Amino acid sequence: EISIRLELNQSTCHHLLSTLKGRCFVSQDEKTRRYRLGIKSVEVGQAAVQQVDLVRVALPHMQELMAAVEENVNLVIMDIDSVVYVAQVPCDRMVRMFTRIGERAPLHCTGVGKVLMAYLPEEERAELLTRIDLPRFTAATICDRGILEQELKQVAAQGYALDSEEREEDVTCMAAPVHDYSGEVVAALSISAPSSRLDKERQQVLVPRLMVTADNISRDLGYRE
């Protein structure tokens, strides 16, 4: 039945199903020999649903934050060794967009990347730091693993991260963690703008707003500190 539906010969179909079965993406009833979705398919589907829910929950808060600060607001997740922008509320004041939805960026030189690394379990973070490359993008990029590790500890302690022209000249970004119901950090919320508009004095004003918004998204995702 599966080979007919997929227009594959039975040998190829059986080989593919055997591989999927070995990876737990399908399972087979021992009596009827019929196939059904396995636990891995459920996990992948649930992960996709959670990501959709994340954006749906976050967007109203992001729009409110953008209206208050009049700067670009982003929502970012980690995907293996980089970050991916999954939602964005642009600001009319911005001269140009620094990122796009679906765009990838490095972990080590972005505020969002630092947040997502800082809240990883210690062993996982240490393994990641030994694995990823640390290319230089600007004079401010942190390319030393020891210095980056110390910065990540500071990020976890203070609850937010800064990228001061580390990824792109004249662009500053501040980011805060978003937790899900289990307490895991599943995303980073950020404000990005030209550095001329995000000096230290304005950072002190905007960081608390950013952290409150990230906390509000977390609570709507079921997080209770």
C-alpha cells in the first residue's frame, strides 16, 4: 500500500521503512505488520508546534515593546551551531534592516547567541565552545574562547547580553532569555539599532523593558520562576 501511494518499488520502499524504523520515526505492529508513526515523528511534530506557538505568543509582546522603544525587535532560536531569526517587528525609524526572518547568524558575536549559549547546561556549553569557530567580523568581535566563556558567565548572572558592534559596525544589540514551561531557555528576545541610538545611557533605560517583555513571553509560555 505504501509503495503504491508513494509510487516507489517495494524493495526501495522496504529499505526506506527499515531505516525509518531503526531511527524510531515509524514503528510496525508485530501482528498486522502495518506501519504507523513512531515516537521520533511525534517529537519532531511537537517541536514544530512549539515553535509556532512561540512566535504566536511572542508577537503581541514584541509589537508592544517596539511601540514603546521605537527600535527593531527580534525573536531568535538556536539551531545547532548558529542562531535563526524566527520573528521580527521592524521599526519605522530604522534606516535599514539588520536581519531578516529565517536568516542565520553566529553565536559568539551576537547578543542573542550569547544569551542562548549562556543558559545551556554547563557541559553542553563547554562542548559547544570547543566545537564552534570564532571568526572575526569587526574589531570588537570576541575571538578568544576564554574571554567568551567569562562573558557568558556574566550574561547568565545579569540576565541579558550585549553585542556592541561585534557582528556589524555601528550596530548594537541587547538580548534577554525566553523560557518555556519547563524552565528551558527556548529563545532570545532582542532590541537592535544603530549604535548612535543605543549609547550606554539609553541601554540602561531599555534593558529593563526588554527583560520584562521576555519575562512576560515566558509566563505566557507557562514558565513559573
